[in-house]
Amino acid sequence: MGASSAAAAAAAAITFFLFCAVVIVPNPTNCSSIFTSSINPNFTASYLQFIDYSGGFLSSPNNSFQARISSTNPHPNSCYFVIIHVISNTIVWSANRNTPISTSAELHFSSDGLTLYNDTGHPIWSTPPQNLSSVSSMKLLDSGNLVLLDTTNNTVWESFDSPTDLIVAGQKLRLGESLVSSVSDADLSEGSYRLVVGDSDAMLQWGGIDYWKMSMGLTAFKNSNAAVEYMVMNSTGVYLIGDDDNNNNNGGVIVIQMMFSEFNESSSGFRMVKLDPKGVFRVVKINKIDGLVQEFAGPADSCRIPSICKRFGVCTDGGSCQCPPGFHLGLNVSNGDCVPSNGSLSLPIPCNGSSSNGTVIKYLNLREDLDYFSNDFTDPLISNVSLSFCQDLCTRNCSCSAVFYGQRFGSCYVITDYLGSFRIKSYDANRLGYVKAVEVGNIQSGDSSEKKKSDFPILIVVLLPSLGVIGIALVATLLWWWWCRRRHTRDEDMDYLVSVPGLPVRFDYKELAIATKNFKTQIGSGGFGTVYKGTLLDGTDIAVKEITCLGPQGKREFLTEIAVIGKIHHVNLVRLKGFCVHRGQRFLVYEYMNRGSLDRSLFDSGGGSVLEWKERCEIALGAARGLAYLHIGCDHKIVHCDVKPENILLHGGNTAVKISDFGLAKLLTPEQSGWFTTMRGTRGYLAPEWLTKSAVSEKTDVYSYGMMLLEIISGKKNYSVQMEGHDRSGDGADEEKRWIYFPLFVLEMHEQGRYLEVVDPRLGGGVGAEEVEKMVRVALCCVQGEPSLRPTMSNVVGMLEGWLALGEPRIESLDFLRFYGPGKEGGEENDKGAILCRQQPRTSSYDSSSCMSSSTQQVSLVQHNSV
């Protein structure tokens, strides 16, 4: 009986437990466990309810992400409804970032959606109401996207549509949307910085003013002028995608791309684009092997961040902060703001009312080397005004904090509302800064000196000045006449400087003469003029180009073109630092490239170091990026018209590649513009349309680039002389010259698939055939006779980088090369005929039929393939 009673009691206990489990707790969603598939309506969660799982109540199928009610610090009222990346513990989305809740506040999920309540039961956040259908389930996808589904399994709401301060792979940040930084890692409320997607770029903003753009990234490349629709990231890079009317691909067209420096499938992991609390745009990769790896940060120079050094601080050396002269740290040192050292002065509170009679406005001038971030992204409020006029505008504007004044053009930059940090000028912007300060107190009136002035005899005050009026007037007239004559004879271009906005720095002639030691060291010469090396007083090396072949265009037109060129900034374009006009002479001042032009490294036969294959690929890609930017990345399309190795400059051991002489073709006369390339010895780079009066466009640059790419592959000029024959006597009598046209040889090797035979033999055979084939096919696509068949430079970049499929050159559009090269009949004379056609200068009365050498078929074929 005892054993049977014990068994009966045990059975009763088990039955009672099962009854409680089923009857007392009938809804499994009320259990404190993490769901991995989905959650149905009538669900409630709080931090305390799921505290054993760090507040997590829903996990993605691969357990990479969790939905949580999580606390970011020990404070009891610091909980947020978030999606978190589990491995890195990174919050990728938050619902109530500006309104934290307590640990006991609840999240309710019903057929109407999600609603977050505070302690008092008032809703503080909810998903938009669904009018058409009710919500049937909630899921967290492996992508990190939290979705609500209806009864037909269609998505009615998703967290990806409401980004906070970051996006993950596959998530779109659409036109007009923005990421907003958090105040700190612990305080998720909205901070001061925004990443905004605009119709042509993505911009970082502070106070509504740009301070960095995605296109400024060192690995960024503009691919199209189409209007941007959204930003997205995948495993290879960050992209701005637009809608191109000519594009039949539903995926859209890439407008700007920023590729990751190194992509390895085996090391791929979780990536995110985040705007951090300090205002830095970061791309971070996280995996189990490498941990956290930063793949990109912008701006690269942290001194470009507007408030890196708080208010009125000066940022130096990439983030070191100090107060400018006349300022010191305020009493609230933790704030970090600088205040005027003069105790009688204070900084005005923006728009605290207009100045009264008892308030004196003063302006504290800053160091000459200081500048403000917004000056590089905004136009001046007004130009051609005096400094006092500019300061008066600020005085009358209660929200004005400071002004910057450009002395060269009288440009007035007004800084309104909250003023951030200053930074050292990246170049000579010729702007001086003045901070607005107030001195409160009544203006003293009526003292002894005023009384003495009033007692001074009026007769003397009137008579004394009149005694010298005639003499002073005569002297002033003579000085004015002399100054006008000297000004006219010394530099007649000065009159035009004040009327052309946007000019780069104007150098004084004496400054350039000192820098170049009276133009002693010549480092280059060409169709545009002679180039000299110089060193400025601050130690900066420069290249000074004296323009010697200018056409008769007006001075204003010359300066306007210089202003356009001076505004173009790209990592693969030589930067124009300034200009100089002096007694009819005109100089352009460029950054100095210490390795010189590509032709020196590529064709050097003097036993120097040979460019490795990797370097050649980097040079080809850098030149392609620079040309693509000129064609579609600038405000005004620029056709270079003279692409050749002599105009590709190299710098440093990392082979920085920059294109020079872009935009200068407009400075020549119409006659010169048709033949300056021949003057410079570059007849082998002329596209067929130069010879047939066809329109010259950016596709002309593509042809020249293709010819240069063939030279990069082979290490040989595209045309050369080869000695042939047998010298039995030793005096060279039996040898003869034969023209070798290398593009024709490459075409024949392409047809036979013998790509390794076109590689520079100095490389020693350490190059793969597939790599050479890619370069050859790209080059042959570029040199096709029909311009419409040539790829754009943007597509060339895509093919070289590998994200665009290689094009297939059309042989029929390359047949003209057979007539440019050595003929099988006619020998040397036929060869010369083809090349002489390219040598002939093109004038206003130029007739392409005069280019017929030994064969009318040659020119007709060129015309057929070029029109």
C-alpha cells in the first residue's frame, strides 16, 4: 500500500504540474524565452520580463541579431526598444532614441502593430496604423530587418524604412533621408551631425551646412550624372544609385561608388555604415577572425569636423585643440569652449535681441592661418565690399557670430548662430576671420577733452585746413596721375581680377622668381610653355608653368578659365595652386610631382628601374578615374584633348597618379587647338575624328587613353623605328629603317589570342595572361575608329576595377589600324604616308582629303569609321 500510495501521489503531482502549465499559462508568448521564428499578436515584453536574456525577446534565424528592450547604462530610466547585432553588441536600430523608458515599461504587439508605453501607460512610440490589413506576425530577418507581416505574408512595416544612425548591408538610405548621430554611445538621442542623401551626392552636415561629401573620399569615384535615388552598401563598397533614363537595368545606375580597399570573400563579415557621435562617417567590418576592422572613415582629417574642438577652439595636428590668441578656456573647463581673454568682452548669444545704445560691438581678429569649415562649402554673402561693410552686416544681424573677409575680391562670409571650431588653412584662401564680441556699458559722453575740443576757436579750425587745400590737391593730383600710369604699364590685368569670382591664389611675380631662383631649374616643356621647379618660403615645392602660346582671348576669359580649373579637385588630377600675371606674362602654379611624367619611367632605356605590372595597373586605373571625373564629375565637362604619358605625373613611392594640363586647350587660339598635339610630338594619340572634321568629344580622350594604355602594357611607344637587315661589312650599310606601329601588332595578337607577346619584356614574364588580356581588350575597345563604339571613361574604370564586364572590341572598327601601320606594299613610303597624315597641322582651311598619302582607301576608311 505504501508503494502504491507513493506512486499515486507522484502521478497526481505530475498531472497537477501539466495542468498548471497548460491551463494556468495557456499563452506561450508570455513565457520569458527568446523566439527565433516569429511572434504572434497579443504579446507583451519589458526589460524586467526578459532580463535573463539581456532584454532580448526575438532572435533572427541565424542568431546574428536580436530584438531587445535594452539598457545602455545603469540608470533605471535608460531603456530603449532596439535591434542589436549580437557579436559586436552594436545597436543597429532604435525605436525611441529620443525618449528612453524605464525597466518596467512595456512593448505591446497587437494586430494593429507595435506600441511602446512608458511607466504611466502613455504611448510614446508606435508603428504607423495599417488601414488595409491587420498584422498577423512579427519577424526578425537575418539581415537585421524587423518586419511586420499581414495574413498573406506581405510586409506592412519594416525597421529598414526608419534608419537611425547607421545602415547595414542591403539597407537603403533614400533620397532626402538622413542618418542622425547619437549624442554618445550611452545616450541614443539625436546629436548634431547628419548624413544626408542628396540628388547628386551624400553629405555630412552640421547645423544644415555641409562639411564633407562622399565624393571627397580617396576611394570614391563618380560614375554618372544621373539623379541619386538611394545609398546602399554591399560586400564590395558603398554606392549611390540613381535612375538613368538610358539604363534598361531595373537595378539602376551607379552614380558614385566608394570601393573597399581590400575585398576577400573568406574574411567577409557584418558591415555597417555608421555616423558616429563625433560626426565621422565610418564603414566598419566585424567578423570572428579579425574582430572589428575600420574600412573607411570620412573626413580623413578630423580637423574638418565642425565642433571637434568645441566652440572657438583651434584644431591642429589631426585633433589637437587649443584656444586662439585672445581667447582662453572658460571657467567651465569640462565644456571645452574658449572665451575672450579680455574680461570686459563676452560672446553674444545668437538672437538675444538687437544691440542697445549701451552695447558696444567689437571684432576680435583671428590668426591669418585660421579658417572655418563652412567657407569651403558656401558662397560669400556678398562680394566687392569693404571689411567695415562686412562687419556692419554682422553687427546688424543678431544671429551673426563671426565674419571672414576675402581681401582679394572683397568677399564677405557671415557665420550665423552657433560657431564651432577653427582649423588651419589647407591652402592660402586669403581670408581673414573676425569674431563678434560685445562690451556692455554706457558709452561715455562729455569729458574734459570733449570740453577742450568745444572751447577750441572755431576760426582756427576753419582757417588752418584751408591754407593747405590747394597744395594738397595739387600733390594728390600728381600722385594719382603717376599711380594710374604705373598701374597701367605694370599690370593691365589687375582691372579684371575684381570681376572674376572664384580665382585661386594670385602669386606675386617676385615671389615666383625667388621660389624658382629666377626660373633656373627647368623640369619640362611642351606646347603650352616651359615648366620650372620652385620652392615657396614655407618649404612647399611647386611647379611653375609659363604659358607661352596663348591665343588672343580677352583677359577676363583667361581668368575665367583659370577660375574653373582652380575649382577642380580630384585625387587623380594635378592641383592648380594659383596663378600670376605680370607685364603680359602669365604663369600657372601647380603642386609638384617628384617622380615626373610617366614617359620617363615607362620608356627609360638608360638602365633605370622598370615599372612593375602592379604599378602599371594602378597608373592605368588612376588616369582613367581622373579622365572620368573631367568628363562627368565637374560642373563643366572638360575634354583634355592631349592625353599621353607626358601628361600623366607620378609622385612618391606609392605611385600617386595625376593628370596634368587638363582644361588648358581652351586657352589656345582656334587654329592652335587643332594642332597643338602635333606640336608636342603626340601625333600617335590623335583619334581619327581629328582628321575628318568630325566633332571632337570626350570620346577623343578615350581614344588617346587607349593608345596610352597600349604603351603602358608594352613599355614601347605606339610607333617606333626598327632597324632591319644584315650588316656584313660592319658599317651598317645593309641595315634599313622600318616603322613599327604597335597598335596593329596588338590587334593581330588579340586575334590570335597571344596576349603575353605584347607585354614589356623587361618584366621578365611574371604576368598572367588573363591580366594582360583584360588590359588589351580595354585598350582595343578604346581605340575603335567609331567614337560611339568606344566605352565611356566611367565604363573603362568599371572594366579595370572588375565590377563591369569586359567589352569585346569590334574588329571591323579596328581595321583602320592596318592602314595606319606599315603597309605590305609600298614599304617605307606607305608607312610615312599614314603618319604624315597625322603630322599635318590642322588650320581653319584644313581639308581632310589632303591627307591622302599613297592610298585613297586609307583616308576613306578612316572617314567611314569616324563620322
